[in-house]
Amino acid sequence: MIVVMRAGASDQDLAHVIEKIEALGYRAHVMYGVERKVIGCLGDERGKAQLQSLELLRGVENVVPILSPYKLAGCQLKPEPSIVTVSSECAIGGRSFAVIAGPCAVESEEQILQTARAVAAAGANALRGGAFKPRSSTYSFQGLGEEGLRLLRLAKEETGLAIVTEIMDRYVLDQVIESADILQVGARNMQNFPLLNALGSAGKPVLLKRGMSATIEELLLSAEYILAAGNPDVILCERGIRTFETATRNTLDLNAIPALKARTHLPVLVDPSHGTGVWSYVAPMAKAALACGADGIIVEVHPRPEEALSDGAQSLKLDKFAALMNEMKPIAEAVGRNLGRRNAECVRA
């Protein structure tokens, strides 16, 4: 339920309503608008009748049911789009179109520093790189672990790029937080609910990727776990879903971008690398993502994809990434977006 306060309701009125909400066993989530305040009542939906009686309290205009199962991720409680500000040169949402680029996995100091320098020069906002890698085969390269995190810190020190890296398990959360500016939850962990709950108190933005067979509602319900646990900075990512098609690694569901925008205030990224699995398809789909309303892309870039230990076939070479950034400039201008690091709109929503 949503409790809408009257315009001009006093702080005392607000505090009294919150007290009553909590006395009924709910958690109050206050949103401060320009003219009025709105309180979300989070908890067991079986008590809706009791919450309706809050209309009788001083300062309350009305009490409205939240129809969607995702309360904090939906648009009813927060209709205006959110902006996640990561650093002075990395904002996701608003007019900014963020570009996150880097290798699938951190492999060596030379590899990650060469890539970081190149993507920074091309205008990327953040560097992606996996220190811990979930792989379908137990015999595949699993990442460098702690050494990979150290190398990501080196890349940040030299280039100033924000760092995006995957968190696979809540037990290494403190370790990853020391190096990462954005904590990525991969497709295989989208419904790892203990991990999502732990990320609620991480104090860092979370990039939540859609599961390979997950519906849009399931993605939003997973985001709700993080939001309800106390972390407002959640970024969604469409990375392709599993279908009957075999010409591409996944089917990149760009329908999901307007569908998500109609349902949530959270910013939405697109991963054209995992979405296609073919490097030559990445640039067209990245440009399509910009055109259809996404708030940014996360792209795999490697200095020598043919030698990559993970996902080389879908990685752009350094010069191809620079060319993509140039090709996206007129599209960004046409749709009114600020592209990349030099044009980041870093403001808190």
C-alpha cells in the first residue's frame, strides 16, 4: 500500500503515520516529492484492510494499493526515473548513456592495463573485468581471484575508471567491495536470494543481470530483494535470453528495454556481447540499445581476443571499440543522450 500525504502535511503528521504503520507490523519507506511525501508500506499483504484505516489520520490524503508484486522497483511508489551516480565520471540513468567496457576475465597485468588505457581513451565510463568467473565447465578458467582484484585496483589507480566486477558468493562480499565500484550479479546468480539480501547492505551499486531463462517480472522481483534489504542503487541489465535460436549465443531481447521502462524507475543496461556471442554483431546491437532507450551498455573488449581465456569470440578488439564509440555519437545526439565518460551527468536522483 502507498500512503499519500497531503500537500503541506507537517513533519509531526508524517512521524505519526510512520509510527502507526510500524505498529501494524509494516516497514515504512518514505519518498520525498516536490509537493508531497509518499510512504510505502512494506510487509505482509494480508493486512491491507488495516492499512486502509490510515486514511483517517491527520495529514493523510489517501491510501492506494500497490498493484505490482515489486513495490520498491515499480513506478507507483517512485514514478520518476532513478540515476545511479558511481563517480564523478560515471552516472547511469538520466541523460547519461554509460559505457562499461573491458575483458570478460582479468588475465594478467599487461592485459588489463592495456585494455583500461584504451577504453578510457575512447571515452568509457567504467572498466569491467571478472576476477571470479562462473563457468559452465569446471575445467574452464575460473579467474585469478584475489590477484585479479589487485590488478583491477591498479587499473583504476592509473586510469580513474570505475570498476565493475562480478560477485559470486556473499562470503567474499567484503573482499570484492574493497576493489569494486559496482558489484555485478551474473545471470546464473539472479535468483541467489541469500546473495541478493547481502547486497542490500553492501553500500555499493549493484548491476543485476537478467537470468538466461528469466521473465521480466522475475528480474524485477530479484531487484526487489536488494532494494528491500536497504540498497537503493540497483542497475538492471538485459544480456540475452535462451531461445530455440542457434545462430547467436543468446537472443538479445531489446523488447525488454521499453517493457522495463514502463514498469520500473531503475536504470537499464544492455550487454550486446553475451546477447549475441559474436563480436561482429556487438556494434549493431550496441547502437540499437542506445536508440531504443537503454541507459548504457556493458561490452567485452580485449587486446587479443584470439588469445582470451574466456569469451574471446564475443570480444571487440581495442580499435573496434574505439570505432564503436565514434559510431554511437550521432545516435546519442539524435536521441538526446550524453555518451560516455566525458559527458556523464553525475547527479543523485
